[in-house]
Amino acid sequence: MAKDIRHLRRLAIIKEIFASLFLDEINADHFENEEVVEILSKKAELDEIISKIASKYSGEKLAKIDASVLYLSIWELIFDSKKTPYKVVINEAVEIAKELGSETSSGFVNAVLGKVYENYLQNDKN
């Protein structure tokens, strides 16, 4: 069964974000997806959101793949002008976390994104 093109695009973006977390310096020319540059430009804000919601897992304690999935998903939910419905973003993030992360990644990602929705978007009802 072929995967949805949007799923494959998200996977590619997450892989680029993941790779960027191992670089000392970020150069926009390194990335194939323009969204990666936009997401990484918001990294400090995304880290702040994650640390408010999951303070036990912020910074170095957060698995890089989980962080990559959260960066894309939170960026899509809060900053992306396309405004994909929150249920779609969360479902995709959970599926990708199952695919790329550890046993507990999908539950963790789901919990964090649920809190992002409650704290930042619930009144918007997108």
C-alpha cells in the first residue's frame, strides 16, 4: 500500500530536522524542504512550549526523534499558515512517532500535542 504524499513529506521534514540536531551550525542551504528552515527558526519558541508542557523531558532528556516530530507538529499547529486541522496533525505525528520512535514515543507525542491543543488552540477550534 502506497503512503500518502503528505505523510511522506512530513517524514522527509522530520528526518531533516533530526539530522539538523546533530549539527553545530545550521545553514539554510543544507535542507531540501523550505519548511525545515522555518521550523528551525522557531526552535527556541518550540523548545519553550515543549518545556512548559513536558518539563521532565525538555532539553537533552528529550529523544531527538521525539523532538523532531514535536517540532514539526507544534509548528504546524501554531505557526504554519496552511492551518491543517489539529486532529490531522496530531494523528500524523502519532503515526510517525510509532514508525520512527521508541515504544513510548507515540504516547508521549500524543500527550504533548494534546496539551498543546488545550493550552494554545482549544479556543480557536481549527
